[in-house]
Amino acid sequence: MRPVELAALILAIVLPSFLTGTINAEERLKVVSYNIRQDTASDVGGRDWQARKRSLIGYLLDGDFSIIGLQEVRHNQLLDVAATIKKYAFTGVGRDDGKTKGEYSPIFFHAQTWKLDPQQHGTFWLSDTPDIVRSRTWGNRYPRICTWARLISLEQSLSGQAIYVFNTHWDHQSQASRVESAHLILEKIASRINNEDPIILMGDFNATTDNPAIKTLLSSRQVLDHGVIEKRTGSEWKQTLAEGRRIDHIFISPQFLDAVMKVESNTGVDGLSASDHHPVVLEANLPSSVSPKDET
């Protein structure tokens, strides 16, 4: 092929994508939210962490996820996951001391795809005093947290574009706590420094989409739900998916394109699921309309 013909062919391929804002394949984002069930002495047999951790971590390793949000993670479980999925970095702290005690809601991110904004990440407690470690003011027996991070893309095609990720675990008993948690998280989202960056909000919300707390999130229009086919995310340790409503969610801001969300099954051992929750997976195209951000 002559140089002129080759140039014409390249233009024919590239120019339409440039004009229409088509997303390149490497800009497709794959995210998972997974309550992995805390390591507790009451879980025996196939429910014991030592028995099921290979299946659970193997799922994370094989999933080719760009971002992973986990809930109910004890420190030893965090170390087990981090030691195996070595291509990922993470941020997060234990909810009982702001360090290593109690459950984490960590955010793992592919270290060749993203880097952590050193000035914009942390954990806040779901209470009237969100900066006070272990604070509880809304009727919940246990402290509840949300870990957040601004992740800056390392992909050459995205030129430093960034996204905010919020990963949370709401209370399982207090509806007042869930409602107030929704308001607090929306306040945190609205107050982010780079307020044009897109958002991912995920976690175990202990609330279905018909719960007023979830309706508060969605009515704000700051985040959207792309779940179409309803499946239960509480697995009851069963491998098969069942009809019902999700209590685990991944919500994203309107800038994302062509989003698809689904509940997946992850097989454990002894005929059980790998956790008492099923993972939720979302795939979407990163927004092409967001201007690149300066790295901080």
C-alpha cells in the first residue's frame, strides 16, 4: 500500500471516532463491589475464611477488574487479598480505630491503570461527627464507614483524567442511620474539590432500590442505577442466583456511557458460595467529555 493510501485509511478509521467521541477499548471500565464476609470463628467448614479464601480471591484475580470495592474485610483478610492480587494497590482503614482494627471497606485499584491522588482520599464515619473515629450517632450499634479516593488515570489515552470512588457499608438495622448516611455521602460527593470528575459509589447498603435511603441517593441525580435484571445479592451461602432485590449496589454519575450492571455468582467450596453475598459487577465507558485534570 502506498503512503498516501495508508494515510487515507488511518484517517478513515480515526477521524470518525474523534468526531463522535467514541471510546477506545482501553477506556472500558470494569468495577466490582463484593461483601466478602468477615473472618469469624462462628463460620466453620466451607464458610470458614481459610477454606473459601482461595475461591474468593481467585475470582478477584481472574475478573480483570479495574477497581475493586470490598466490604466486611478484617485486617488478616486484607493482607490475604493484597498478597495475592499484587497488581493492585489499595486504600482504607479499619472502622474501630482508623488503622487496622475492625472491618475495612477498602478500595483496590489496578496500579498500572490508576494512581491514588495523595491529597484526596480517606475514610469518614457515618455519623454527625464523620471525622471522629468510631463515632455513632444515628442509632446504629456498630460504627459504619465510607472509604473514598480520587484515582488519576495512568492510561496515555486519558491524559490524567480522574474519578472519585466511594465505597461504603451501611447499617443493617437502623433505617435512620441509612437515611442519614445517604445525606452525608451526597454532601461529601457535592463538596469534592474536583467537582466535574465522575463518581462511582458502591458498597453493601443493606437497602434495596425501593428503600427511601436509596431513593434519596438516586433522586439527587448525582448518581444513577444501571441495574435492569433484579437478582438477590444476599446469597445465603448458595451458589445459584435467585430472584429478588439487591442490597449491594454500584451507582455511577451520569457522565459514564453504555453502563451495564449485573449480579454474579462466585462458587466457593463444599457446594457453597464463596461469601454470604454475591458480587455486583459494572462495566461502563469512561466519559469522553470530561477535560483532563492536573495531577496533584
